[in-house]
Amino acid sequence: MEVIQIEDQFYILASSDRAAECSRVLKQGETFAIFDCHGDIQPIGLGEQGVFHQGTRFLSKMELRFAGQRPLVLGSTISKQNELLAIDLMNPDFTAGDLSVRRDSIHIFRSKFIWSGNCYEQLRLENFSLDRLQIPFTISFAADYADIFEVRGTKRQQRGTLNPARLASSSAVLSYQGLDGVERSTRIGFDPQPERMEPDHACYLVQLEPKESVTIGITIACDCRDCDSLVGNYQQARSEAHASLQQLKAEYCEIATDNEHFNILLNRSQSDLIMMMTRTPHGPYPYAGVPWFSTAFGRDGIITALETLWANPSIARGVLSYLAQTQADAVEPEQDAEPGKIIHETRMGEMAALGEIPFGCYYGSVDSTPLFVVLAGAYFRRTGDRQFIAGIWNNVLRALEWIDHYGDTDGDGFVEYARHSHQGLVQQGWKDSNDSVFHADGTLAEAPIALCEVQGYVYQAKLGASELAAVMGDAARAAELLAQARTLKQKFNEAFWCEELSFYALALDGTKRPCRVRSSNAGHCLYSGIATAEHAAAVGAQLMSDSFYTGWGVRTLASCETRYNPMSCHNGSIWPHDNALVAYGLARYGLTRDAIVVLEGIFQASLAIDLQRLPELFCGFKRRGDSSPILYPVACAPQSWAAASVYLLLQGCMGLSIDAERNQVRFAYPALPTFLDQIAIRNLRVGPHRVDLVLKRYEQDVAVSVLRKEGPVEVIVIK
């Protein structure tokens, strides 16, 4: 038997897949849950089902059975606002003692939601037979307290101790003593109390007259401090959760189109973003993705904020606040940390606490720091919030110092990366698979590596910082940063442009040799504006060719390249956020029709995906007739920057920009796809003012009308 060697120690193992199993996701705060379509938790697929809290699985099994038989699924869905899992079941044919019950006699309705570290469930049984029924059923449970990295496939040499269950008449408390000295506990409470409580299941026997029903409440409390006390009730918690959701929803402008399917995509994307928002000690933050990345990631949070900035600038404020507070202060090689550097990711849980993984507070990304400065500049232009920028100005300056000193150690003007931690990430751009940066013959590039898109982010950062320096009254710094940006643009186009490819090199390796590989990274160079107009046109033409564009979206790697693999993570797959950045870049250089093609592909892909939820990525196979996109087996869904991509795709096509200092909303050469004749945008904030707008498509033209204004907002349309 051949042994498969996995060079990436943090590779997500997949002996089965998520795509083949129906799963339902709930998340609120630091807690998320993955159920199957029955509402059960079972060790199937990748074994990732469960209730997780702060990076640990607090419930690894929950199964409803009637006389040992599984009920039959009638329907299973997540509500439009992602707040409630609703499941309709009916009993199977079963026999218990002298009782025989035919299927379709009992309707079972399960509803679940998460609030404040607890998972609440109501289980309602209704008798639709003509007979009085005595119904036996059990709810079994278990907790393994696996760290999320164990669930991903990382093997541990030692684990802590599972404690014996503590039983009461209506509850069971499971607990685990970790090697980090922390006891983690789960309280599973039932109301009304069952006939019998066992260490791993609760037994019920209910009697129902015809058309009579009974409701049972189940509460799963994660990390409970006083596990013998009750943990609120379903209705109260439901009301609080709904109020919190509505508060977050109010931060967005309202967008509605004349295409109902596109509206569903917009609504699902907004609901996913709201679900992924987590209140942290440093402010609200969009966690990256469920299940593998339900934590704060610097790059993901920044790009999510940039994608949604026009529709909801409060996300950007929260991201900037969090990242400013967690900015590195010292050189810490094992965390790949250096003064001024912006965090890559944080992790809670036993393995992070023990240092078994380096990601408790990890800084191994080369792009988070320049993107932090990019977001600060974009946030100010969008909001005019001088007071907030003044509060983080020192963090911006420290980030700029990192770019010039630690980011460019050899002084060649380009920002490079090389791993310092012995167990950190080898590749530290957004494509962080070990095999994502290579030469044309497939040979992996040696560090230090200068990625093409990172130079674009640095260019964008220095332009934005120049504007901020002027706002902060530092004219000399503003002029210096502007000059640096212009110099970088010239040097970049000299060093990275490959005339024989008519494309930008993926990267420069440690010897400054270009990686002459066509990748979607070059599209980010259009997004940042570092490309020349001539080069942008050539890059755009190839990005829309058959080697890149599949009908569903733009691949991460051209099909003509040596390491192309449509089933790989970063060497041929399709990522919605990547496509959004590419499309925005195309529109920025006047290639708006191409941007519309990208939007159409992503939209068409969403129509064939469960819940119309854009996943983290899907496979890069060519679209075949009426077939659906091929799903990637371990993709996160929901995933924040994928959910946010539709906002940036729309923004690029509309040519929309907002300048709060001037109270201006601009539409530069707006265009709409043929499936959208009208877009209405209401309650769009422009500084302290608000405006309602509608865009209408007429053949090759788009008209913009102002429906309502609160304050002196100027709407400018450039055609």
C-alpha cells in the first residue's frame, strides 16, 4: 500500500467530502454548529459535524431515534437570515414491544439556533394517526472536546482526560480536563425531564391522542461555568438573537433588483456576513469561514471589509480597530511577528494554548500589513471619519515602517516574505498552499518571494497613506509617500512584466528570477492600479480567454501552466473573492464588459449551489452545458470574503465610488448585465447624509436617478 506524504502539516485531510453530505450551519459569536439534514450530529463525511465553541468541539454526537430507527426527512433548511435551522421529519415504520407504528403517523419538527454560547432546540411531535400512540424515542449525545485542528486531521501525541458524566433528573454535564489546565464542560438540558437520564442518552416515552402534540426543549450550553443552573429559555434567547441580527442588518444599505434570483444571492450573502460577524474585545470582526477558519484572519477580514465598504463601512471600522489593537510590537520568530506587522490569524483552544500549533497569535502573511493601510485610506474616503483615523494613525505609520524595513529586507523596493517559524506557513500570500508559487517548469520558488499582487497592495497603501498624511497635516510625509508609490509602479512594471507572456510574473524568487507563470494574482494588480493601461489590457484579454475563464469564473491559474489542476486549492480552482477583485480591476481599466462576464459567471454558479450560498471556492473545470459547478470537497461555506464578493462585483460594474469629504457619489461609466434591468439602492450613507438611488439599464446605457436625498449629496454620473 502506498503511503501518501503530505508536505503541508496543516493540510486539511479529506478521506470523504463535505460536498457529498447535506450539512446545515449555524453560527453566532464564538460558537458554531454543523448538523446533517436530520438535525443530527454524526461522525460522517469529514467528521466535522458538532457544536464548536472557541475552537473546541463541545458536542460531537446528537442523534434522535424512534425505537432505534432514524426518522425520515421531509424538509431541511436554514432561514433566509441564517438565524434558524428548521427540519421537518416523520417517523419511520417501527415496532416497540407490542406497539407497531407505521410511517407518516408522527410529524416531527426540529428548530435550532445559537445564542450566547448556547445551542437551543425545540422538538415538537404531533400525532396525525387516528389512534392514541405511546411513542418511545431517545436522544443520544457525546462530547470529544477535539480541537478544530484535530478535526482537520492533525494528530496529537497526547490528549487530556474525559471526565465521567454528571447526571441530574433533566440534564447531563460532560467535561474534559485539558493538558492546558482548563476544564471544558457541556451541559445538555431537557424540558420536560425525560423518563430516564443516562450518561450518553435521554429516554422519552410520550403518549399522544390523535392530533395532539408535545414540545420538548433541549439546551446545549458550551463552557458553562455553573452547569447546575438553567441556561435561559428558548423564546427569550430567540428574541435576543433576533434583535441582535436586526441591529447588524441595519448597518447595510438596502439593495434590491428586478431579478428575484439575484436578490436571493444578495440576501443570502448579507445573511452570511451578519452570521460571521463576531463581537471581540477589540470590536466586531467578520470571522473567516466555517468550519475550518471560524476565527479572526487579518487578510480575510480586510478584503471582506473592502468588498463591502460601499454598502456597510462599519465592517471596515471594526476590522481596523481589531487589527490596530493586535498589531505586533516585537520580533517573535516562532509567530513570524515583527514590529508593525498585522496579524494573520488568531486561535483559541487547547492546541494553541500549548503551542502545538503556532496560530494562537500568528503573523505569517505578507499582505495583511499593506492591506491594513489600504483599508484605512479607503475607509476615510468612504466615511470622512477623521477622528477614527487620528486614533489609528500611529498604527498606520508603524505598518508603513514594517513595509519599508522588515517587508523589504534587501532594500530592492519590493516586499518579500520568508518563513521564520519552524512550523508556520511556507507560502504567505493569499494562495498559501505549499505548491502555489513556482516557475514555468513547475519547480517551486525559493524564498524570499516577492508576489506580484503584494507590490500592488503596497502601491495602493502608499497612495492611500499619502492622502491620510495630508489629512493629518503632514505635507512632507504625504509628498514622500506619493513619490514612493510612483517609483514603485515604474520599478514593478519593469521587473514583473514578461513580454513573452504578455502577462505579469506571478512572483520574483529569492534570486530575483521571475516566476513566468500566468495566474489570477495579476488581476489583483489591476485592482490596485499598479498596472499600466497597456499591460492591463493584455492581462484582461488573457483572464477572459479559455485558459482562465471557465463560464463559472476566472481560474486561479491558467490551464496552460505546468501545475494547473482544476481540483487543487490554488492552482486552477475558482474563488469568488478572487473573481471580485479581478472584475473590479477590469472595470477600473475600462474593461467593464469583461467585469460583467465575471459577474454573470459567479451569479450563474450560485444558482446551482445549495441555499444559493457562495462557497470559499469550487473546482475550475470548464462549464459543460447545463451542468452545475463542481464543488470543492473541503471548502468553507459560509465564508466571509466569498459572501462579500457580490458587493464588489456590483460596485465594479456600476463604477461606484463615494467621497464623504465632498459629499459625492460617483458612477463612472456604469453598466449592468443583461439579467439586471434595475437596481435600487436605498439608505446609502454619505458622511452624515443619506440618499436613495435607482439604476436602470437601456440597451447599452445605464441611467441613474435620485429618488431621495437627506442632506447635500451630489450624485455624479460619468459616461
